[in-house]
Amino acid sequence: MEYDYKEAMKLSNQLCFPLYAAARNITCLYTPYLKELGLTYTQYIVFLVLWEKDGITVGEICEKLMLDNGTLSPLLKKMENAGYVTRKRSSKDDRVVLISLTEEGRALQEKAKDVPLKVSGCIDLEPEKAKQLYSLLYELLEKQKNT
């Protein structure tokens, strides 16, 4: 069978498009709730990582969020200027920067505690299908990471 590039180049045949559009739509659902807290979505996911494990390296945050250092460093600087985190060079290796929550950063978790519930309430997807989607997306991410 011959490769039909015209068929392959239809938007409806691109896996990337529904992933992109769905990601944008879901990220936008967070906006009103995060705006109340003065946060961007990217800051919020950094907080999720730090609330789970405080005092980790910039590299660990980059790895967990699949972000590069050039994207994360200015964001962390803003979060530090806002009083949410501290950045400190490791005493063992001054190339390594440790990120720790301040009291204000820890207190923000309480203020943000209802965000996941509010957002999930906006997504009209049966719980079983949501679990399947979650599983498939992480499977895809894992395979991409290993290539």
C-alpha cells in the first residue's frame, strides 16, 4: 500500500492536535481558580511538586515536570521574589540549586486545596474513562521519555 501523504496530512489524522487542544482546554479550566491565588498554571504545578516533596533540586523539578532549566529558572526567581520559595546553592556542589518552600509557600497549599476538585467538576468525563485517559497519557509520556 502506498503512503498517502494528503490523507496523512489532514488535521483530523494528527494525534498531536487533539492532545494539544485538550491540554489547552483543561489548563484553561484552572485559570479562574489560580487567578484568585495570583498563580499561573506553571507556578501551580511547581507548587504541586514542592508540596509533595520540599527541598529538592531544580533538576528534580525539571525532571518531574518535563520542563527545561531555561523555562523553570525564571519562574522560580519570580516565586522567590513573591516570597513563596527560597533558592540555595548546595553545600556539596554549588552547581546544584535547592528549592524550598517558605512558610507562605506552605500556607498556599491550604488556600489551593479545592482547585483539583473544582477543576475535576468542570470535566464531563466518566471516572473510568478519566482513569483510562490518565493511564494512556502516562504510558505515552513514558515511551517518549525512553526513546
